[in-house]
Amino acid sequence: MEHITFGQLPAVRITAPDGAVAVVTLYGAHLVSWVGADGGERMFMSERSALDGSRAIRGGVPVIFPQFAEQGSGMRHGFARVSNWRLLDNGVEDGAAWTEFALSEGDLAPAHAAAWPYQFALALRVTVRANELRMTFTVKNSGDAPFPFAAALHTYHLVPHLADVRIDGVEPGTLAIDDKLDKIYSAIGGAITLATPARVLTLEQEGFTDAVVWNPGAADTAALADMDDMEYQRFVCIEPARLAQDLLAPGTTWEGRYRIF
């Protein structure tokens, strides 16, 4: 593991023995790059994204917690993606490089802590090996009151061109995208396949019960200050999610696992 700077943000880079690499910023515990052992970058990053901690990063894998979008009374997509996480540990095991980050109520900015007054402990582990990425997101209720929460790993998959994307495993048939799409798929029971001329990826999730497929399309992209007008053609978001906002009892833990290969 190396300590580096990504833009203006402190970050770590982990490298597996076979050459697979991941870069994660402490701001948001945000995966901003994943390069497989074949040398291919898998993550989209907007060229206009802020990389100074002034706002959420556009691209990579934002961590969504404790609410999804505007489905709650707090800030859009929650505070996890705009908070400074702590580096817990890292290592190499069975040929895979991994690193783990933590966030709890004591790490929050005062405004975020006041808006969501619960005791909690989040952990995110990122693991790379060969052409495989694993992410494990853990939520623990460390207080004495139950709390509702949503969680997602808002993955921006880099694609050669949006028109070439084919997605299986969310609808009865194959899903193609030609412009704006923002759709929640519930009760995901098996693997999702993302196919492009560049590669075919298999996405597996456990604990996450839902999946969200999103692309802003031409009109919405033009209205985004942190994305060039044509960048929507270069990514599709397929994110594992837990959107039901079920209560987490005191002393209990929820875990969501995500694997891309």
C-alpha cells in the first residue's frame, strides 16, 4: 500500500502481486480507480469532478449512507460520501491486496452529526486481485436506539460507448440504454451481467436486495456542473443497494457484499 494524493485528496493505492490496482480517497472512502491485472481501467471518473473535498466526487464508487437520493430528511445520498474516513488496516492475503476504512459519529462534521443523531460504525473493505474487485460494506448500530438506513455502492462503470451497453439480470430481457435512465430493480436474486465490446463483467451482490441502473442522458448531463456534456456516453451506473430503510436494532450489524469480475 502507498499513501498518495489524488487531485488534492489524501488517498491510498493498493497493488496485488499480479498487478491489479485500486485507488481509494479517504474523503468518502471513495474508490476512484480500479485497474485489473490486464491493465484495463474499469472505473469512470468525470474530468470536471471536484477533487478537493468541496463536494462529492463524480465517478468511481461513491458510498451512499444513510439515505438514498432524496428518500429521507437528510442531505441527498447521505453524508458518507462527503465525510473523511479513517484508514483502519491493509494487507495482502491469498494473492489479493486489501484495505479497510472506518467512519463513526465522532468523525462527522457537526452539521451532519446534528442532522443524524445516532451512534454507528461503518466499515468498507476494498479488495483487488486479477480482474476482480470485491467491496464489503458493514453498518453497525453501536448506540441504544434503532435507526433506519439505506445503503448503496454507486458504481460508475467505464464503457466505450453507452449505445453498446447490454445489461442482463435486472429485467426479463436484455436492457439497452440510449438516453436517460433511472430505475430501481427490487429483489435481485442472481448475478447481473454488463457487456460491452471491451469486456463482459459479472456483478454479484449479497445483503444488498436492490439494484439501481442510472445514466443521466444528454439533457441532465448538460445541467451538471461537474460533468462534460458528452461524458454520459462513457459510463453506466449499476449499483447494489439496500433501499427499504428497515430498522437496525442496537448492537446489531448489517453487511453488504459486492463482487465484480
